[in-house]
Amino acid sequence: MCLFGFDGQLISCWPSLLFVRPKPGLFAQNNYCLSSNGLLSLNKYMMQSPLWVNDVLNLFFPNVCQACGDALGRQEKVMCISCQVKLPKTGFYLHEDNPVSRVFWGRVNLNAATSFLFFNKGGNVQELIHALKYKNNKEVGVLLGELFGYELNQSPLFNNIDLVIPVPLHPRKYRKRGFNQSETIATGISRAIKASVDFENFIRLVNTDSQTRKSRYNRWENVKGVFGIRNEETLQNKHILLVDDVLTTGATLEACAATLLALENTKVSVATLAYAQV
Ligand SMILES: [Zn+2]
């Protein structure tokens, strides 16, 4: 057997199997194996294999916690139980007046607003967001969305959501990235709160520039007229939960909510995975 650790390189020769680790972004999963059936996701291969085979494979390609990097146990997926217990939850969802809803005061009339976790630089939440956004680990978004959704179920402020809608990416950015990270979070939330998702009817019309170095006023100018609605009837008379990954200035969410609130009898609430103080 031989083992090399470079991305995109041969990393292991097994008598009957050849394992390759593709370059980042080439495939959604980290590890692949080349078997007599062709290239196969290692995770898929492991699901089809007896437990002892999984244990042997785990020795060389452990499934690791996306927050702390430790190997996951048989019953654990995406994140270890210890990290799940230690997630820095905000608890904002229970209070109408909270630091997230205050971000939007005087800007747009939301029904309610909350974030699931505190975003601390260098902490586990940053690791999780990084795994979701830059390592294309969609399972992180779905799992955190589900955990968030179970929390929202405990709040009367969020108990009558009709539709979960992610902040949309421009089609060009979507093609480049391959997926919208907010869609994965919205998927998880919708499963937990038993509401529908809509990825089709709220769209981004303009591919805006990076907003990292703009002031709040400029950011708002930058997102005005950026979003549009495809089929108004599907979004009218609904309580919409607008979902994003990290809340910073709120300018993008404000523009999204303002666009949706122009519809007849529509209520909008906001839920972001993480809250970063600016
Ligand atoms: Zn962990």
C-alpha cells in the first residue's frame, strides 16, 4: 500500500482500490475511490460497505468533525456531539427585541429577526462557516439549519412561517460557486419547522461587487434594485422567513425584505446562521 497526502494526487493504493483526493472545488466530497465501477464517492462507498470495511477505511480517511477536526464516531455526522453541545447559541429567537432585530429598526419593518450562533473570529463557528462556504460542505449548512429550525419551533415569533427563502445568489455567481450556501441552511430550517422552501421566485437581478470595504450607506446603495420577484402570486399573503449565513450590517437582508414587503399582505422575518458584531 502507498499513501501520499497531496490534493489532487494519488493518496493510497489498495490491492483492489485506488483512492484519490481531488483538488478543492473539483468535487463536493473530499475523498473518492476508483473501483471497478469507476470513480465513486468514498462516503457513498462506505455507506454500501460492511461495518468492518468502514472501520478500515476510517483509519486512513477518517470522517472528521467540521468544527474541531477530531474524528467522528460511528453515530456522528458532520459535527461531533461535543461541538454540537458547545455551539455558542444566541437565544435571540425568544425575544422580539434583540441585537439582530435592532439592526433593522428604522430601516425595514420585519415581523421578527434572529441569529442562531455568535460568530467569533477563530472559533468553531468560523470553522463551520468556512467548511460550508469555501469547502463546499453542504451537509454543514443543512445540519446547522435543522438545529436552528428546532430552536425556532420553540418561539411564538416564528411559529407561523409559510415559506423559507434564502438570500439568492446571482446566476453567474451560483454557477461559479456551484451552490448557494444559504439554500442549504434554508433546507435544514424548512425540514425542522415543516414549511416549504422556494428557491425559484425570489431572484438576484444584479451581480453586485464585494461589499467588504463599503460603508453602511454605500452598501445600501449597492443593493438597491438588486433583487426581483418572478411569480408574485406564490409569495403574496405569506409569512416569509428570509435566510442568510452571517449577519453583519444587514444591508443585503434589508434590500431583500424591502423587495418582498412590497408584495400584497406579505410578512417577512429574518433568520441568519451567525451574528457578527460590527
Ligand atoms: Zn467537534
